[in-house]
Amino acid sequence: MIDRRDYAAKSEHWLIGIMSGTSLDGVDAVLTKIETTAQGTIASVSMAGHHYLPYSQEMRAAITALCSVETAKLDDLVYAHFGLGEWYSQVVKTLLAKVNRSASSIDAICLHGQTIWHAPLPRAFPSPVTGTVPVTGTVPVTGTLQIGNAAVVTERTGIAVISDFRSRDMAAGGEGAPLAPFVDGILFGSPTLGRIVQNIGGIGNATVVPAGAQAEDLVAFDTGPGNMIMDAVVELGSEGLHQYDPEGSIGALGRVDETLVQQFLQDEYFRRTPPKSTGREVYGAEFAAAFVAQAAVKGLSFADQVATATAFTAESIARAYKDFILPKTKIAEVLVAGGGAKNPTLLNMLRKRLPSDILVTTTTERGVPDDAREAMAFAVMGHEALMGRPGNLPAVTGARDSVILGCLTL
């Protein structure tokens, strides 16, 4: 059991952030140490341990099926919600054993959960009944769903869990994403260098951290698909032998069809101005199938398809910078995180599409492992919730107000 007053009175806090992203590859858990000043503000954030638990092929297939309206089944969703709780519990136990710490030494687990559906664009929904007379009408509703039952995790580990981080921001009129930028200013801010922190997971998202920026100066949005289209092309073309392009080795052998890249960049999302967010419901199986079908019409080889999908992601990121960031902010460095940071072919394509004076490297080179950043971010958001402070950036998500994120399971 956690006492929030005792928690706030401490100067040293230990939390485990857990992230499983839209790439559907597995679970990252990061033991995060947060030190605070006498006034309670964050003085430092550091990683004290990290463990990655890959999904089995069966697990990945089960979750993938839930992310499509054509294949999702309600009973499968319910069982996956509780079953994922077992996976999250296991990654916590393994991490604690790895760093030789007890569950009682951890203040809280900060659980993002597995996104199944993200719907930031409003849809008309029947209005609630007012008074005693039924009223016909609608109310605009947005929503998001991350599964992985927090009660299971608390029961298995004996540690309090903070979960469901995105819903409160959406209730306040925001898109519920991206949220990780809240921490990017803390981890990557520089008094002299303007930076973009570019996460490339299943979806790509960029955080703009201007030189000398305060939290209110940060700008962030989803740039579009990250690894999602590349992974789908690789899995289809290799008949399931590979689920991603290992170190960009397949794409490196191919030839990019730039006309196909430009064709798919006509998608409406790339023209929308930030704040904006997207997910697998837009760039999932249907979009990937259309991409592969067009590539087949053009007679592209497997390697050419992977190279073109890689270039599509690189160009979508570069175009987002040129349209929405570089005209307003001087950028010296792009720091890449997520699975895309391990794809040198993708990084080289991004370098070629950006001005030559911008350095493209990884967050690992700046002291934060590229596969740990998002889990650390949710640990910090959980910390802020326990301190009674907001964890969203309204300028990033479009929310009306700064709000405290997450639900606490004791």
C-alpha cells in the first residue's frame, strides 16, 4: 500500500515504468530512480535497471487480431486484458531479480498497457437522457483502449499500479497522445542546442525541445507510421520468417521506388496540422496490404518493397519536420529512440532527407537507451500523479487543461 503523503515527503523515489508499444514486439520494464528537491520538484531521473520480455508468436498473433475490427472478438479481448496482466507481472518479477531488489522497495508500477484501439477523432454517440423525458440527440465522443489488467499486476507483485494514463487527457479534450514528450525536456533539454526526440516504434512521434526550453515550450505530435508498415511488408514477404527487418539488412539491398513513396504520402494524416495522433487503426493491416498490392503491381522485389517502405517512413518524418518544425525552430540534433534506432538503413535515409547541418543519432548516444525512453517516461508520469501534479502537455495533446494522469490500483 502506498501513502501519497509519505511518498511526497521523500527525496528519493523508485518506480517501474512498463511500456509495450504498437510494434507488438514485447514488453520493456525500466526501474527508474527519481530524485526530488526540498520543494518537491524533479532534480534528476535515471535508469537503474531494464528488462525486455519479447512476445511469443502466439501472443503477438492474438494481440494483432484484437487490433482489427474484422478479427477482434469480445471474449478474446477480455481474456487478453487479464492475460497481459500476467506478462506484465512476470517482467516486473524478472527485473527485480535482475537488479536484486525486493517488491517492498518499489513505490509503484507505472503501466501504459497495450494499445488496442486509439480513436482521437470524435464520433457522434447517443446523448444521455436528461430529466424524465427521453431526448434524441448525439454527443461527440473520443476514446482509447490500452489493455493489461492492473489488478492482476498488483495482486501478483504486491506493488501499487498506476495505469490508464491516456484517458484523462482525452476526457479533457486532448488526443491522449503523445504523452512521452512530458519527459523529453527533462532528459534531453539543452541550453544551447535545439533537439527533436524522434521515437520510431510502430508509430513515429516527434518531440521538439528548443534550446533552453521550458515545459510549456515543447511541441510534439505523431509523424505517422514508424516501423509498422516496414514490419508488415517484411512479415508478408518472408512468409513469417521475419517479423521486422533485422538491422535494416533487407532494405539495404533494395531500390526505393520514390513514386510509390509519394503516392502513399498523399494520405490525409500527413497534411493535418498538430496536435495530432494516430495508430494501428489507421496504419495497420489494411494500409500495409494496400502498400504491398501497389508494390506488386509495379513488380517490386521483396528487397525493393522493404526499401520503399523504409523510405516512406523516413520521408514522412522528414516532411513533418519541414512542414511543422523547421520553419519555427532551429534544430541541431535529431535523437532517435525505439526500434527504429536499431535500423541503420532507416537512419541513413532520414539523414539524406534532412538538412546536412542536422545531426541524426540515437538517444542511447545521449545516455538514455533507445528502448527504455518510453517506459521511463511513464514512470515519471506516475511519479507526477503521486505528487498530485499534472502529467500532460496541453499544447502537445490539445487538452483544455493540465490534468493528473492515470488510475491508482492499491
